[in-house]
Amino acid sequence: MRNWEFYSAVFWIIENEKWKVLFQRRQNTWFADGLLQLPSWHIEWEELFKESFIREMKEELNIDIEDENIDVKHISHRIRKNSRVYFDIYLKVNNYSGKIKNNEPEKCSELKFVNLDNYDKDDKDEMIWFDVDVIKLIKQWRQISEIIY
């Protein structure tokens, strides 16, 4: 019998005053380099969930957050064929302090706020598709999805 490994990824949804969503352009990460993706992280071994997102927000984006300013919006069971199985958690950041800054230029070449209403026209080929699909599901009040690719 095979031991199955499951991974957890957490994605942040941060909107600016114009309702555009923050994305990062990946680089040197082994996955989807050059594409825009929601800011994300993996929960580290034996680290509590709340501790991890507070730490990662500061490390990656230079912002401070309190756990009461986060809403869980969506959970996705994502299967990458012949690769990994993920349980993804999408968090909406309602309030934070500090100025957003790219603190990991070795992994992220750009931070960009994107108008997802124009996604099909503007950024179709430069974004990770499942992030955009999940945000569309969130706007439809759907809280769970399954993605196979």
C-alpha cells in the first residue's frame, strides 16, 4: 500500500481601493515561473496555521496582519496528475498595516494588481488559471472546488 502525501497551500486575496487583486509574478520556483499567481505559501511542518500566515505576510509582502482581519473564502482539493495533491485554502485579507513591498525578489519578479473583470482580455496567458477560476467561484459564493489538471 502506498503512503499518500498531501500538501497544503494557502493563497491570499488582497484587493486595493479599485477592487483589483494582488498577484505576484513567479520566478526561480520550479512551478509556473513567469506567470502571475496569488501570493501564497506552504504551511511548514509543525507550524500553526495562524502563526504561518502572520509570519509569511511579513516575510513576503512586508505587511502586518491580525487573524481577525482574515476570512476563509474557499477550500480547493487540487490534483496535479502524476504529481502532487493539494488542499488549498483561499483567505481574504480585509485589513493590514504597512506598505506592500516585494520582500522576496529572488522568487517574485513583480507585484501587480489585476482587474479580474478584464481577465479574459488582458492577462489570459500570463496568469495561473486555477487562481482566477477560484476567485470567480468565490464571487458566486461557492466555498469548495475540485481541480484536476
